[in-house]
Amino acid sequence: MSHTLVSMAGVSKTYSLGGNVVQALCEITLCLEEGQFVAVMGPSGSGKSTLLNIMGCLDRPTSGTYLFDGENVSRSSDENLSDIRSGKIGFIFQQFNLIQHFNVLENVSMPFLYMDVDQPTAMTKSAQAIEKVGLGHRLSHKSFELSGGEIQRVAIARAMAPEPKLILADEPTGNLDSQTGERIMDLISQLHVAGTAVVLVTHNSQVASRAQTIYYMKDGCFV
Amino acid sequence: MVVLCKLSAYLKIAIMSLRLNRLRSMLSILGIVFGVMAVMVIIAVGEGMKNEALQQIEQLGIRNIYIRAIEVTAEKKVVASKNHGFGLTWDDLVRIRSGCATVENVAALKELNAAIIGGPREITPQVVSVTPSYGEALDLRLEGGRFISQRDCLLQNEVCVIGREISRSLGRSGQLGGIIRIEDHFFKIVGILGMSRQGHEGKTENIAARNYDEMILLPLGTMVWLAGAGDRQVGGEGQSLTELILQIDAPEHVLDSSRVIKRIMTSLHPDVQAYQIIIPLELLNQTRKAKRMLTLFLVTIASISLLVGGVGIMNIMLATVSERKKEIGIRRAVGAKKKHILVQFLTESAILTFLGGVIGISLGGMAMIILSFFIPWQVDITVEAIIFPLLISSVAGLFFGIYPAYKATAVDPIQALRS
Ligand SMILES: Nc1ncnc2c1ncn2[C@@H]1O[C@H](COP(=O)(O)OP(=O)(O)OP(=O)(O)O)[C@@H](O)[C@H]1O
Ligand SMILES: [Mg+2]
């Protein structure tokens, strides 16, 4: 019997630009079990990234309650949110995933710098993760020497290396051709199989079909 | 252990990032480099200059007041000699002694223009005749023998006391008991002066200190003091003395006494002031004041270099932060707290300034070695001359690194990661 990892109740996010108020999320209610794999789809500007940011404790809801792993983080401090992100949540973005002038190993081991983990353990875990995404031969390549597909694989390795409970992927295949995208999705599916909860944002229904559940969004609401 | 590892990781990240922009990093520290260099040179040179001055003043004796004859024009000489006689006389000394109660001891010196026959080639000894009290007033030390005595002066003994350098350059005949020929008189060496307390010779013209290592002291003839007639021993300029030394009983009385002495001298020589009064204690105070000015100047230079150097670093760090917003966003997303970002960017500033400090000190050291060939006094590379600039550069670097580092923590990761 798995327990609830993400529990959102009436979560809203509004941005006020000058006089205008933009409702990016409105009254989202959502529950995610540990190890669950869900996809979020919807047109551009529907609030998918905003939802992911709040879920990943990068941002706070304007109103509503968000419990992550049983802890109410709706009003947590910046420091507290960083603590939760560190080690418990992994991010994979569409682009700008890596630090250009750092090599693969340095990029993948970056999260450990902010965790209470000693250097040898960090290096072993990072190297294992890189091995799993099939880049063991590229450890010391700088990230600007890598192809788009390889960059995303390094991003996956970095997200999974600390063994987080939740991995959030915002259009991870958005910049890739379908074949490379397939391989990236294979890796993400493996994460799910290994027991990590995954939330995937995508515009591609074929990509989304890998998930157990697909949520559709429009104007900040699930439809 | 973990902390140490993290520290080395931060250092590694900082160095990697700085090396990415090698030229820019080097340029950014120029201000610090030159600032540190300037401060270091100023400290070392100033310290040397101050020590030099203090040493000379100390040699003059802070309880002493000097009255020195100075050159005046021919017409003035005529005016002066019509009334009261020209130059410094024994009479002046006697009047001052009786007119000023705080004068404890008096001495006089007369410079002589006399040739030494068969003397050393490499040095030109200065021949002076002095009163027996001279040695005491100037606290001259003897390496051997005795100083000129009262008897020598009264009997006009043909004896002399010579400086170390002269003794050395004369070899055998420069020892005690040796004979030195000055003009057509033969003087027996009765004393050899000890090491002069002056650090090194030759740079003493500016104040009244003399180089005793190259001096020959003869007894000041009683005839000169009493009658003001010509010096019988060696051809002189007549009645005038070159220098009067008045030793005051206590340093606290020196300034008051100097006023009394000035008054007496003015009444004795109302027309032409053919003398100069030198008060070492006053010089000492002036030097202390000058030192304070120097320190103030130094602090100003230091603050300016600190400001310029620090602003240079701040400028570059601000540019770095805005260029690396993506990196900051990624780091924040993977769990970095604001304080981690702060430490990362502070580390970079600190490395830059430290590097600037080290390069500055190396260049400063080289500059001082080169400078030491051109300036007469000793250049001391003191510990302060190294620690002080390094300290201010580090403080400047950290201080001016705080704002860019703070800017880095204020970067919103969501904004930074949006395309
Ligand atoms: N910082 C912000 N300030 C103002 N409005 C914002 C801000 N961030 C997002 N929004 C607005 O919130 C809405 C949702 O944005 P969001 O980025 O979540 O959309 P999305 O579904 O991820 O779109 P896309 O598919 O293009 O990535 C948009 O209308 C957007 O303009
Ligand atoms: Mg988006």
C-alpha cells in the first residue's frame, strides 16, 4: 500500500502584471501516489509549467494547500523549499539543463554539493546514474560538446542520481526528433518502473501515452 | 570532513568559472594589484624614511640646542662686524650660559679648513676643533683612548681624536699613539671614536648631524675662546665658531629655553642673523607630525586603491552574475539555498582579491628592490608592509563582493529557467 506523495487542494496561482491579474492556476486539486507516472497536456499558456514549479517546490501557491510527502509546504520559507528540493525532487527541463563549461560528471554530481553527502558517495552515485543513461564513456566531456539527446540524458542522470521521490520533466522531448525522444522516454519510463513518481509535461500525445494517467489543462484548470 | 570537501568543491567551481574568463578575471584585479603594490611601497619607503630621520635626530640629542653659523653676504658681514662682531663667538656661549639657567652644559665646535698631509686618499676627513664638553654633549663613544681634555685645550696640546673610518684607512699610523700631520703641525692620536649610532653615512646634510666616522677632532684653543684672536694652531677664519651646543637639563625645558636663547642671541647680534638655531626636539616633533601626515596620506591612498580595486571586482562580479543567471537557476532547482549561491560568488570575489593581493605583493617586492638602488635610505620590507595591503585587499574584495553575491541570491530560478 503506497502513500500519498503530492496532495494539492484548491491550489491557485495568480500573477499581477501592472493592473492585470493573470490566473495561471485556478483551484487545482490533485493527488499523486508514490511511484505514480502522470502526464500533463494542454495548450501553451494553460499553466502546466506553473503547476510543475509549485509541485517541485520552486514556487509557492497564491492560495490553497499543498502537502508534499506529508508536509505542508504552501507557506514554507525559501530555505525550507530548497531543503525539500534537495534530494527529494529532480527536475528535467526542455532546455538550459546543464552548466555549459562543466563536464558531464560535474553536472550530474551538482545536486550532491547541496546535500549532506560525502564526496566519494556522490561520485559513485553520479557515475552509476551516468552509466544507466548510457553515457559512461562521456564522463569528462563538456556539456557544450554533447548532442541534444545526450544533454537530456545527462539531465535525466542528474535528476535521478540523488534517488529522489519525484521527478518533474517539463517538455523533455520538446527539442528532440521523435526517435531520440523515444529513447529519452524509455529512460523516463525506467525511472517510473524503478519506483520514482514522475510528472511529465508534453505537447505530444504519443509521449503522454506512456503515462498511467493523463491530465488535460486549459486556462489554469484541469479539464 | 564533509565541510572541507564542500569548501574544496566551492573553490574548484570558483576557479573553473574564473578560468573560463581568464582575461577578464586578470583585468578585474588590476586595481587591487596596483593598489596593494602602491600601499606596500609607500609603507616600506615611508618606514625607512622615518627611521632615517629619527636616527639622525636621536644622534643630535633631544636635550641639545644647536646654534650654527651660516653664510651671509659680504655687505652684511661688514654691517655686522662694525657693531658687534661677526659670527658666533665664545662670548655668545658665555652669555647664554649665564643668561639661561636651564643650560646644563655647553660645547663648541669650529670647522677648520686644513689639509692633512699624507692622509688617506679615499676619504676626505673633516677637521674640527671642539671643547672637551663636546663628547659628552653628543654622547660620543670611544673605541679606545680618551677624549680631548680641558688640559689639552688650555695647554694647546697637539693631540687629536679620530673617527673609525680614518683610523682604519690610516692603518698602522691610525692607531692610538700615531701621528697625523695637519698643515705643519703634528697631532698625536689620543682617542678613536666608537661606532657612530648613525645607521649609514653621508645623508646628513639636511640636518645638523655629522658623520663622526670621518672626523678628526682637535682641542679648541683657549685663545680662540677668550680673546677672539686667530686660532694659533691651524689657520682659521678668526674669532668665529661654527657651532655652539647647549645642553638643557631636561627635555621638558628645551622649548622654553630655546626661546630664552633666541632672545639672548638677538640681543647679541641685533643687525644680522648670521646663525641658525636647530632644536632636535622640535625636529623630532616635526618628524612625528610628518609621520602622522604620511600615515594619513597612506590611509587615503589605501582607501582609494581599495575603492578602485574593489569597484573593479564588483563590476566584473555583477557582469558575471547576470551572465550566469541560468546557472544560478539550475543550482537553485537542484536544491541550492540562497546561502550556497552567496558562498559560491563570494568565493570567486575572494579568490580574485587574494590573487590580486599576491600579485601586487610580488610586484611591490620587485618594485622595492629596484627602488632601493635609487633612494638613499634603507627600504624595509616589514611584516606590516605585506600583511596590511593583503588585509585591505581581502576586506575590499569581500566587501565589494557582497553586493554581487547578494544579487546572485536574488535571482528568481523560475524566471532564469524560462527561455
Ligand atoms: N512570472 C510571470 N509573470 C506573469 N505571468 C506569468 C508568469 N509566469 C507565467 N505567467 C503566465 O501564467 C500563464 C501560465 O504559464 P505557464 O508557463 O505555466 O504556461 P505553460 O502551460 O507552461 O505554457 P507552455 O506550453 O508555453 O510552456 C501564462 O499565461 C503566463 O503568461
Ligand atoms: Mg511551460
